[in-house]
Amino acid sequence: MKTIRFLLAGAALLASQAAFADLKIVTTTADLASITRAIGGSKASVSSLITGARDPHRLEAKPSFMSRISGASLFIAVGLGLEVGYERAILSGSANRRVAIGAAGNLHVGDYCYILEKPAGSVSRAMGDIHPEGNPHVWLDPYNGRLIAKAIEERMSSLDPGNAKAYQQNLESFLDRLDSAMFGKAAVGRHGAQRLWEWSNAGTLAGKSDVGGWAAQMAPLSGKAIITYHRSWSYLARRFGLKVVEELEPKPGLEPTPGHLAEVVKVGSQQGAKLILQEPYFSRRSSDFVAGRIGASVVVAPLSVGHDPAAKDYIGLFDTIIAKLKAAS
Ligand SMILES: [Zn+2]
């Protein structure tokens, strides 16, 4: 009798655990995991392949990734070529057809974002490690963060319709938090998020004195010339009006050379660049060299959730980047 009761209790426990995490989701980056967790709440278990301060372009196709993906119902990547070096290998190694490229369990959020720097002509290796589908660092504009969150919610709801209502509610509250962080709660209440984003997209937000949040914090930096290391920051720069005048990489993915750095020094001083923004996984040597020549500050900022202890989630990522930019300017 005791054994039976024990078995029944065990079965009930298993059933309740399954109910707690109906969807098992694996994402490539920690940013996607953070957004997905916000939407999934207690209904989904979410983990990312990349943790810590790793370059999202470069990841080894480890067997442990394949076994984690083998049990997933949904695999979420940025797409646009960011994971091109390893996605196919880990998906085929996982032998999980539900998440194969093109299947319902495979989502590339880049397909739902607005895209910058899509090359017009044909792409050759001579152009460097360039992404033929456009710049994949889409998540660094919170506007794309909204589009990403909606795409994830829709896919989760279609794979798990029983929890669709919860996913939709969680999406609404995530968007509300994101909009309030971007513009301030009061401005969102007064104008509505849609109109604020329209003004931001049109570049007419500057005239609205009641706007708070990241938009207000970044307003003094609008129009300022900056230098970046890799072309990671285009979306952030576009959203907040920063002018990227040079990059330390001579071509995307190639290490800085003395000749190119001399050119960066020239352009940087002509344009009055006072900030050099770099990713945490590169050496500071080139940034410090240029900064010393032109009297600029180096800002090492997280590109992703987890790159910096303060960047705990997607909203915290922008809080951290913006605080670092403000402190250096
Ligand atoms: Zn890149």
C-alpha cells in the first residue's frame, strides 16, 4: 500500500513538473533567453548556449549543446548569419527534427526585425567577415527587442496553444516594462507607447520634454561622433543618434592593423570622436592606443545579457550600456 501511494505521489509530481514547463526552449544567446523567459514565465524552461562574455559569432559545436537541443521543442537563434558557423552542426548533431531549420520548432528572430547594413551588391570574402543578410546585432535596439518578443510569443503560442493566453499576457507586461524603461512611465501613460516609438523612429522625440527613461538619458549624446571596435553597435547608435565614424576592425571580423589604426586616429580626431565603444571579449590595446592619440575615453560595454554582472536581463543590458556611456561622456 505504502509503495503504491509512493508511486502515485511520484507520478503526480512528474505530472506537475511537466505542467510547470510545457515547453523546453534552447536559445543561442542570453538576450534571447532573457526575452523568452519573460514570455514563458513558469510555463517554459529556457536556457541559452552562450553564457558569460562570449563572442556570439564564435561558438564551438560542442556535443553537450547537441544533447541539450535533442530534447527541445523550440530552438531560437538570432539568424542573419550570426550563428552560421555552428547552427547546422549542432542541429544535425541533436538529431531532433522538431527544431531543424525550416521546422516549426526553429525560429530565427532576425527575420522579424528591421535590418541595417544589408549589402547591396554581391558579397565576397575580400569584404571581411561580412554578413550578407545585413547586420545581425539586431537586439541592441529595444525597438527590435519588441519585434523579437512578439515573434517569440507567437511561435510559443502556436507550439503550445494551451498556454497561449499566459504567453500573451506575459508579452504585454514585458513590452510595458520595456517601453517604460525606454521613455519613462509617465510619458508612456500620457502619449501611449506606439506614438512614442513613432516619434523615436522619425527622430522627432527630442522636442518632447516630458520623455524620461533611456531616451532622456541618451539625448545629450545624440549626434556625437563615436568609434566602435566591431560593427556590433549600429542598432544602438541608430536608436540614440550616435554617429559611428570609424571602426577599429579594418573589416568586420578582422583584427586591427597599425595602418588602419593610423587612419582611425586621423578620422577620429577630424570628427571629434570622444568615445570608443568596444565589446568585452576583445583586447583593449587598440582602443587604448587610439584613445590616447585623440583624447577619447574607452567604454567596454556588454553586448549581451551576462557579459557584465549588472546586465542580468534584457532591460538591465540597456541600463548597463547606457550607464557606462553616460559615465564616460
Ligand atoms: Zn558582427
